[in-house]
Amino acid sequence: MLKNIVSSGSRATREGFGAGLLELGRQNPDVVGLTADLMESLQMHHFQKEFPERFFQCGIAEANMMGIAAGLATAGKIPFTGTFANFSTGRVYDQIRQSIAYSHKNVKICASHAGLTLGEDGATHQILEDIGMMRMLPGMTVINTCDFNQTRAATIAIAAHHGPVYLRFGRPAWPVFTPDNQKFKIGKALHLASGKDVTIFATGHLVWTSIEAAKELAEQGISCEVINIHTIKPLDDEAILDSVSKTRAVVVAEEHQRNGGLGDAIANLLVHQMPVPMEYVGVKDSFGESGKPLDLLDKYGLGKKDVLWAVKDVLDRKK
């Protein structure tokens, strides 16, 4: 099955968001867009050009943008806010908590340029805590997509979901390997490859990295089950437990701090229901720095070699 997972080229996940939002605009007149002076960075200019009366340029005033979005949701609209992940969460956490999450407003918080792969803009923009921040909010759905096609499909799907959503995606061109006609199901993990020795749960950009690692491990006689956890909240408990009951060993790979992200969500599930050896591939309590995206992933322990090491380490502990 792993041999059948190949890249058809590279496109940024933020481009998938832009394409999905434009399609939504054509389907649903209640969908509106808001941005904080980053319309083209989030590829929202396609929506703005076709639906200027449904698009709001809020300027560099992210807190105000969240308040406007909450008001639009109260009036029956489906607002999609767009800015960098750092400004979508850290800068506006109080407004999200008080005005959106607390009253379960139907706002879609769409966050680009997440993680280290933001690259040269450096540590001040490379938020690595956002998944943890958002998954702690009661009623918040948290989604982290892996490629252009999945981001496009997720953008369309969240409009039909009533309630606040945090949709996280990235800046760089990244391999496209999921189907272009897929239907995105919130809360349902995607089983990419079957295996018997270890399960790799991956999210976002690290899904492709994990696939590449699993292919190399297969050549060494190590059988990896690879599962794409695109929805971090609500977590697909059934899919996780079914897989771990077979492999009895877990690696979690994510472009996020080890604290608070997908790894902690899965660990919390397993410690109560199925304790097994587990290893994290994530940032080790550190800020990032300016650099090329792939160089940064390697430096901060998120490269293919780090997935390979984690698998071998957890298998040693399993023995």
C-alpha cells in the first residue's frame, strides 16, 4: 500500500484553502471572508475578487476581526477569518475564548503559515503552541491538514459543521498525495498503510515525512501502520485504539511542540485505555529561528531521520 502513495507534484496547503474558500463562496451565499491585511498570503484574493461584497479587510487588527466574525455569525453568516497561525491564536486568544468559543459561535478560524515551515520570518511568527491552545477550548474543533487537496476538502467541509473550528495549514509548497476528489470527514482518521510492528500517527506536513520514513523502514523489514490524524479534536479514538491493539507501539509526528499537541492527545487516550511504548516526533520545548523550511525541520528534530529513529527506539522498548 505504501508504494501506491506517491506525490503528483507540490502545492502549498494555503493554496488549497484559497481554492476551497472560492468554491464555498459559489455554493453558499452565507459564507463571508475576513482577513487581517494578509489576503494574498492566505490566497483569499480569489474569493475577494469574485465576492467583494462578502469580504472584509480588517487591517492589522486581529482582535477586532474576531469580534466582527462573532457578530456576523450571530447574524447567521458563516465567517472565515484568515491570518497567520500566530496571529490567529496567540494574539487573539481572549477574543476567541470569550466571543467565539464560550457562546459556541459558528466561526471558522483559518490559520496559515503555521509551524517551522513558515521559514525565514523566524521565531516570532513560527507558532508551535497553537494546536494545544485551541484544543483546550471547550467545543472547538481542531483540524491540521496534510496537503493541497485535503486542505481544499477540509475548507469546504467545515462550512457545513456548526460551531467554532480551527483550521491549520502552511506556507511552503508541499507534496500533493491525497485524492483530488476526496470527501473530508471531520473526526475520522485516514488509514494510509497497514502494518504490524508500529503505528505512526502523523498530522499536517509530517504525514508525508512519515510516509517516506515508513517506505524506508519497509525495506529494512519493519512494518509500519501509517495513519493520518487530520482532526486532532475530536480525536478518532476508535481508529487509534484499533491500530494500537495490533502494533502495541506508537510514534506520533507533528510540526508542533511536544507539549499540548497531537502526541499529548493520543497519550491521554492510551494511558487510560491501552498503555504502550510511545515516542514523540515534535519540537522539544524550543522556539524556532529564521531558515529554510526543510533545514529547520531537520534541525529541530522533525525530519525523516527523526521518524526513523523514533520508530527504532520505540521498537526497542517494545521488546
